[in-house]
Amino acid sequence: MDRYEVEGHEVHEADVKPTGNGAHVLVPKRWRGTTVKVVRVTDPNGEDE
């Protein structure tokens, strides 16, 4: 697994849910209009190192 350092104001942990041909993560409503970064922390195939 790689390690990343990100500067920010808050961390929100959530599950990714399927939607259409993609997926989405719900974040707090107060985050509307802000810029966010999403980091995947588990392997989608269950093959974490």
C-alpha cells in the first residue's frame, strides 16, 4: 500500500455505494461547493498487502 500526505480540514470515512455505471460517496451537506480528495484504502479485490 502506498502512503500519501494530504493537508486538509476534516476527514470523513464512508463506504462507496454503486450508482449507474459508477459509484458515489456521501459527504456532509456542509461540504457542498468545496474541493475534496478521495483516497481508496482497501483493494477492491480483497487483496490488501
